[in-house]
Amino acid sequence: MSKRFNWKAALAVLGLAAGVALPTPTIAAEATLNCGGIYSVVKGDTLREIATAHYGDSGTYQLIFSANRDVVKHPGLIEIGELLFIPCTDGTGPANKAEALAAQALAPGLANAVAPAQGDVQVAAVDPSTVSGSVAAVREFQPTIRFLTGSGFAPFTDEELREGGMITDLINRAMHRADSTRDYQVTFVNDWGPHLNVLLRNGGFDLGFPWYKPDCSKIEKLSESMQMRCNEFDFSHGFYEVVIGFYTRDGEPLTSATDYTSLMGKTICRPRGYFTFDLEQEDLKEPNVTMKQPATPADCFEMLMKDEVDVVSINVLLGEDEIQKQDISAKVAEIPELSSIQTLHALSAKSNPYGRTYLSLINKGLREMRESGEWFSVVSQHLAEHAAR
């Protein structure tokens, strides 16, 4: 019988199945805590509980997840003793973990606060005016913020889609929530090639979207272009999570694989032009594996059925669509333990003096949309429209 992985359940970041007893809350019931500091994970913590304690809303877990990708590999898996940076959503306070640790080390009485006591959060008193990228700085200089995107990336961005696509719609709404008086413009340049290397790095535009963020803690394993993305760009918080699945033939031993080493020596299919950084950072690249990159997702699944490849790896939305089209659901099984979550972001070149300030505006608006439920409504509408098309 075919094993179908529930990708929707994978987006439930607690990583817990329905009916499983939740751990005893450790901090969620306490008063809302301050941002800008370092929190040490204790037994029973989840990102949702930590987010509730700091922001008053469990739905803002992704702010903490995105700010701590150096230690948190999956939003449902955090380890006791991990030091998590708790970012401020309005652009004040430290901009990253390094700045937070430095601020705590210099603050009176916090010289030994790198590892806070169990359940406590140590927060340094930071003057927002001294922090690069603070929202206060944007009031002093008000040029038009120039956003760059392109077509052909449905349902996320396309000039022919309603509101320019899901992420374009979210960008517009985030800007309106963050500062309804702020002047900005979104430009579509449909040749994606020069977006990062030329138009953003050279200051032609301030922010680009939507772009995937690789795991920069594994930068030595990434391609040159992905290393450049890590080294030369700052990222917003994630706008949307894309689940990347791995599919094989039903009944194959690979269906029970629990780690990526099981794919060593195998042949993996991913369509030409699709990103591969998620594979690279797990060492799934030549010569460890054989890569096949035909033109379309349909080609990959046809090759899987002909036993020409061992695995198809692709966005689960595309994968499920193609499996239904080819009527092969009884012949294909997903490898649930190998699925990963990749996030789409806005980004700005680090050389842009206002880049972090602009990203803080986007983050503020995005957080408000998540808190109000607007984010879910927008995403649901665009996904429904995409499915109908």
C-alpha cells in the first residue's frame, strides 16, 4: 500500500502528531518577556511556547526560527541548552545573535550571561539609536524603497496573477501595515539572472523577492552562487514555507530511510533550473550521488516509473500535482523523514546602507499580518486560486 506523507501536517512546526501529549509548559504561561536578548532552551520548550512568552503570540515562532538557523535546523526540533537569539520585530535592539551576545557581555551585571539560568531571559539595555538598521533611522531619510521581483514563479510572483502573486501581495500588505505613508514601488524584471549579481549588489534596487535562504552554517558545502547569497545579503523573516519532498517507488527500502546518507550512491532527479542548495548542504551532489535534471517534473516521475532514477526530489505541491496527473499514486511513496522546509524571503545587499532598516519594516508588517490572521487568509486565497488554475 502506498505511503502518502501528509505535507500539510509537516507545516505544523511543533512536530507533534494529533493526540500526542504535549510536554509540560515551561515559559508559555508566564508574562510576556522582552526581545533583543539570548534565551537558553530548557526541557519541554517548543518554539511556539518561546514565541508566546516573548511576543504574546505562538504564531510568531518563525521570527525566532529564522534568526537562529545556525543552531535550529527544523522549527519542530530544538535542543536543550541551545542559545536562541530573540529578535525585536520593530528593528530596535541587536540585529543578530553576535550583536546580542556582545551587548550582554558589555552590559553591567551581564558579563556571564551568555548561558542564562534555566527559564530566564537575560536582556541587555540597548539604545536603539546606536543599533544599525533601527526603524528610527528610516525617519531621517525617506527615498522611495525599490523592490525587485519577476514573473514566472507562480503562485508566488507573476505579473499576470492577481496582486502580482502571493508574495507580492504579502509585500504590499506588509509595507502598508509597517508604515502606510512610506513611498515604495515594486518592479518586475522578468530576466531573473541579473537580479542578485547586478541589480541588487550594485544598488539599482533596494530589496528583491522572493528568494530562498540556504543554510549558511554549512556554507563550505554550498555552490559559489549560494555562498555569495550568504555572504553578501541580509534576509527578511520568512514569508512562506515550502516543503521539499523525496519520492521513490512504493515498496522500495528507501521509503523507510531516516537520514540523507541513505541516498549516497543513488540517482536523484530534480528538474533543470530548480535550486539544489538543499541537496548540496547535505552532501547530496556529484560524485556522492548522480544527478538527473530533465526539463520538467513530469519527466522526473516518468524516469522514476521507468527505474531510471531512484528518487525524485521536488516541492511537494508540484510533486502531488504531478502524481495525480500521471495517476501513479499507488506506485509512488514519499520518504517522510527526508522532507525539509525551505523558506522564501525578501533580501537586501549588505552594501545597501538602508537595507537592514527596510527589512525591519517588512518584518514588522509581516509579524502584524501573522498575528491578525491576515497572512493565513492571503496565502489560502492564492493557493486556492493556483489549485483552480
